[in-house]
Amino acid sequence: MGHEVLAVVLQVRDHVLSVLLWQRARPPYEGGWALPGGALGVAEGLGPSIRRQLKQKVDVRELTHLEQLETRGAPDRHPLTRVLATAYLGLIPAGVDPLTPEDTRWHPADRLPDMAFDHAELVDSGRRRLRSKLSYTNIGFALAPPVFTLSELTDYYRAALGYEVSATNLQRVLLRRGQIQPTGASAPPGRYGGRPAALYRFRVRELEVTDAFAVLRPPGRIAPQVG
Amino acid sequence: MGHEVLAVVLQVRDHVLSVLLWQRARPPYEGGWALPGGALGVAEGLGPSIRRQLKQKVDVRELTHLEQLETRGAPDRHPLTRVLATAYLGLIPAGVDPLTPEDTRWHPADRLPDMAFDHAELVDSGRRRLRSKLSYTNIGFALAPPVFTLSELTDYYRAALGYEVSATNLQRVLLRRGQIQPTGASAPPGRYGGRPAALYRFRVRELEVTDAFAVLRPPGRIAPQVG
DNA sequence: GATGTTTTCGACTTCTGGTCGAAAACCCAG
DNA sequence: CTGGGTTTTCGACCAGAAGTCGAAAACATC
């Protein structure tokens, strides 16, 4: 009964939420697309293992976030042997384009190719996780480069959420929650001019949960961190 | 490299969030308290396995909710061999008192006894999961009996969340979200009288996510399901 | 300098949740 | 059966968060 680790690596590429896949050259599922990953080493932890495996497909230094997603153990999920799989969700900020091997491609997350094993379900699971965490955590930092304009950030949110997002609301909400702050600088205007956009950065670049959203907050209200 | 499944089974008992534990009779961690669970069968899925294992400690028909929590794979989490563990979160509604074996007891979730392996961390993980899901899902149904008064429901929420909850707010919020609905009947008043409490039930007794809480809701607003 | 483009900001509105206190509906004691 | 105690329920009011809209700001090109 083997155990493997897999990763759903997501990135907003060219306005589209995309997932990193590689094409299998051998059966089973020859020609099918699969998530990066591989067998867990005998004395290896799950987290270290997925980082090691990912190195074969992408530059892991670009990974801004990595968290465990779920473990699949259906006896027939692999047609030949019994393999449990623990899947991780990894995020890469927009803007960078990490080197990848020949067999590896980015695919739009909502139009997957022929997928091997149960990997399509895992991709969906990752998308749902990202979607929901965007609303009650600061996980947006993992989708955005260190510095960005509000239009760009709005675009990352729209791509990840799958629906239109209002830049005005996004700005107000993230500012009030203390997630983003202006750097002071501004970006050069685009091709046809327009007001130069202010540059922002995430105040904290690691996962934090927004404590709002309780049926009833604890009596001693925590003062909201406003700039 | 073995694999086991474990369950953090929670129930509000006598106003206190409690977890089901059994006391180990043999090393390692002799005398320490552990989560129910055991080795995964060779041709057994994870979900079926945890249900099978739980039967040895509690009546699984009382379980109103069961979901995967996380998988632990640190090489040294078991002192003798390598064992991966996939933990589940199980919930039992208040009011029932399932039969349990001699070695098994309910313990307050915030004052755990000497725990075996990494099981204390898993209990905390389960508590956090429950806490957060109480605010953006209807998971309260799994803590409450089929029919309940608002005072009782408030008590379950208070016990699970760890802080005081206002019955007025809870009622308004859950009604507006369409999670609960009055049955029409009312409960008999208590020992010293008092207005008889109206009885409520959860409209749906399986997990549903409340779609509120988006940075920006999708344009076509879903009409809130109000009674 | 006029026009077009993009960003930013403020004003207004709506929705959700928090607080409080009065009224309702019961019990019991005298 | 009347008054006091108890618990639940409900309405009124307020604060805060979010949605919508449009005008103003700051650039470019012609």
C-alpha cells in the first residue's frame, strides 16, 4: 500500500486561473495529464516530500503558499496497485514564468484536458479551497507579486473567483481589513495614458485568517487594524 | 509504512464541548489517552475505514457529520514504526448518550488529559475546524438534536465557539440565512416557569456553505431563503 | 488645448449584525 | 386569583460592512 504526494499548483496567467500539469508518457493513462508529485520517501515527511517532488516540475522558490488539501484513498483510484495520495495546494504569484520541463504545461483550471486518475477532482478541490479562502483570509498575497496596482489585484481576484469583482469594493475591504497598504509609489500609465495607478503591497505575506464573520463576536471586540 | 485513520468525535455534553477518547492499556504511551481509530484495511477506503473503526467505540448511527480533517505524516510521530494517520472530524448531536466501552470516556475539549502521539494537536485541529465552519456553514445541525429551542441552540454554539453568544442575534442570523425554521410547537416551560420556548429545526441536515462573505458577490444576487 | 483613458475617491444606499429593553407567557407562593 | 419571579420573544435603534454610482484626478495622444 504505497503513498504519494501531489500538488495542485495554481497561478493567474494572462487573466486566467491555470494549473500546472504534466503529460504521462507511459500507461496507465498514457497521454493523460497529471498533477506533479510522486512517491513518499520512507523516512520523509509529507510537506518536505511535496517540495522535493515539485522541484522536478517547477522552481519551488516561486511558491508563495503551500497547504495540505486532502487525502484520497479509494482502493481503485489507481488501476494497478493501491496508492493513497495526499494532495497539496500550491500558489504562484502572477507575473513570473517559472521554467518547466518539456512534458509540463499550464492549463486553464476550468477547461482541463484528459486527466489521469482522480486528478481532475483534486484540481476542483483546490479551486474551491482557494475561492473560499480568498474571502476570509489574506491568501490573495500568494496570487499577487510583491507590488501591484489595484486593477491588477482585481484581475487576480476575478480570475480566481470566477466572477467580476469591483475594484472599489476590493480596495475598501482589503484596506479596512489591513491586508494591503499603499507603497507610496505609482505605476507608469498604460499605452493610452490614464491616471497612474498607485502601487500596493500586502502587509503580511503569510496566511492570516480574518476574524470577522462570527455569529457573534466575543464581547471584547478586537480593534480593526486600519492603516 | 502503515496507514491509520483516526477520528476527533465532538459532542456538546452538559454545556461543554467534549471529545471521545480511549485510554491505552499498552505501550507506547501506556495509560495515555488516544483518539478512536486503527489501521486502514488493505482494500478499504478511508471513509469506510473510519466508520468501521468507530463502531468499536461508539454507535456510529449517532454521527450526524463526518469529514476529513488532515493527514499527518511526520516520520517520528510514532515512536516505533512509520505510520501515517488521516484524521476525521465527527459530530454527535447534544442530548444522546451513546454506549461506549469500558476504556472510553468523554473529555472536555479544552482540558485534555495526557494524550498519546500527536492526538492533542488533532483535537485542536478539529475544534478549529468546527469553530470556523459554524460561521459560514449550517454545521450547527450536527450539534443539535432534530428539534430544539433557541436557548439550547445558543448553548451549543457557546460551547463550541468558546464565548458567549446572543440568542437574539443567533436567531436572526440563522433565520435570515434560512438555516432554521420554527416547527410550530413549543417546549414545556422549565422548573420555575417562564415563557414556553418555540421549537425549531434545521431546514437541511447536511452540510451547506453559506455563500455570503465574498469580497464581491456575483452580480446575480441569490435571494436569501427567508421562511 | 481638446479629447480619450484609466484610476481614485466620495456620496449614497443596502444589508448584516450588535445592543437593549419592553412585552409575552409561563410558574409558584400566599 | 393576584403579585412576583423567570424565561423567551420581539421590536427599535445603532454601528459597521459592503454594493453602486458618478464625478474628479492624472495621465496620454492628436
